Amino acid sequence: MPMPLLLVGLMIAIFLAAVLGLVAERISATAVSGFLTLWSEDPDIALAILTEVRLPRVVLGIMVGATLGLSGAALQGWLRNPLAEPGLIGASAAGALGAVVAFYFGLGALSQYAVPVGGVVGALAGLGVLMVMIGRDPSILTVILAGVAVTAFAGALTQLALNLAPSPYATLEVITWLMGSLANRSFEHVWLALPLTLIGWGLLAGTGRALDALTLGEDAARSMGINLVSLRWRIVFGVGFCVGAAVSVSGIIGFVGLVVPHLLRPLVGYVPSRMLPVSMLGGAALVLFSDVAVRYLSPGQELKLGVVTALIGAPFFLFLLIEVRRRGQ
């Protein structure tokens, strides 16, 4: 498929999902007509609902989805592993731990910024531990093993905090947050996550040429003037910053960074540099449509977005494992 046509198609998909997310909490003719009636009768209330409740949710959906899609494409291109995804280097688990610590010590009751700030601090701390573990010039296997170790340790500490939570209500609140959701978010969350998100996007966006060269092998990439050490740090820091920021405001939303690159890779000729922008847009579209589905499929208590993406991603992950095994035989 021509690249411009694919990009336009993905942007149209994002626009449609954003409109659906803005129009109604429950996607139905009654809901749409009810909102239009409210707009005509009391435009101030309707505008407040639109700008203070629904618009931040849509903007965060775009930011989080774009982050996960871009990070997944960059990691799969760098590690040359079709099963790589943003949680691989421990940023998601460490960010979740930071937010859980804020919950555990009751900081969330003191300020609405405590949980997202805790998530960002946790992600950066996890990234720092990863850097210490892998040293100055690590191999790809070393990075993967260190990421697994950081993820496992952060997960263990999170479980410890849940086990020692002072009340069942605190435990329920933490578990609910860990499921991942964009509900009840405001523009304060957007502004908090935006700086690190932009830094991470900037670091990852400039890796396309190096990832293209890396498809020929590390020796060929070096002969083409690619600094593999610089590439490694750009990807690790880029993923750490933007994924940590995303986790800090949305909780853990899994499988987006795994599914999106695989769905779009055949459409761009398996070229890593082309994968970065299309995965970014594809991730945003998938998260927005999943969030719309969350509101549509749960007439009572709203499903958590992370649960929906896991239900989509887990069977896809199993399919990928079967395909990898079949090709290896």
C-alpha cells in the first residue's frame, strides 16, 4: 500500500474514533440525540462536558496509543524480535510501582498529581536501575534479561504493597488503577505526561535510518556509519520516557505495542523506518477505538481499557508464538 494513502487512512480512523469519543459516553442514537438536545438547551453544560470530561480522555488516548505503537515498532526493529513490546525494558512495571507507592502512602488523597508523578518517578527510577545493570556497551540479550529482571522485581514490590495495604479499599483502588483506564482524567494529566512523552517521541522518531541499516546486521550497520551504542541509548531512553509517562496517567495498557506493528508491517514492506509513523498512528487509533468499545460494551460498570486490550492482544500473542514456532521448524 502506498505510504501516503496508509497515513491518511490511519488519520481518518483516529478522527472517527475521536468524534465517537466526544459525542457520547454510550454510543447509541439516544445518547447522541440526548447530547445534542443538551447542547441546544444548555450549551454551557454541554461545552463543559465536552472540554473537561471527554476531550482530555480523547487526547490522552491519542498520546498513550501513539506512545505504545511507536515504542513497540522501535523495540521490534532494534531487537529484531517480533515479540518485543514496550514493557520489555521494565518501564511499564516500574511506572506502575511508582504509582502504587503513591497509593500506598496515601499521597493520592493529598493531591491529584501524586499518582501520575509517582508513575513518572518510578519509570525513571526503573530506567536508572536498567542502565546500571546493563553497563556501557551491553549486548541485546543483556538488555532483554535486565529488562525482565527490572519488570520482575517491580512486579514483586507491587504485589508486596498490595499484600501490606492498610485496608481492602486501598487494595481495590490500586488494583482498579493497575487495570488501565482513561476514565476520569483531566487536562492536568495531559500536561503532566506531555513533556516526557514528547522527549520520548523525539528520541525514537530519529532512529528510522539506523533501524533500516540494522536489518542487514550489526556489522553492515557499522560499515554504513551507524553508531549502535548511540542507537541503543536513544531507544532505551525514548521508550523509558514516553512509556513511563503513559503508564503514569493511564495505568498498564498492554499488547498495543505488540499487536499494532504486526498488523501494519506487511503494508509498509517490512521497512522499519516506515513502521515508526504508521505504528504511532495505528496505536492511537487502536486505543481510541478500544476506549469507545469500553463505553459501548459496558452498560453498567465500565470495563477497564487494559482488560479490553488484553482480551484482544493475548490471543494475537498466542497466534504469533505459533507462527514463530512454525517458521522455525
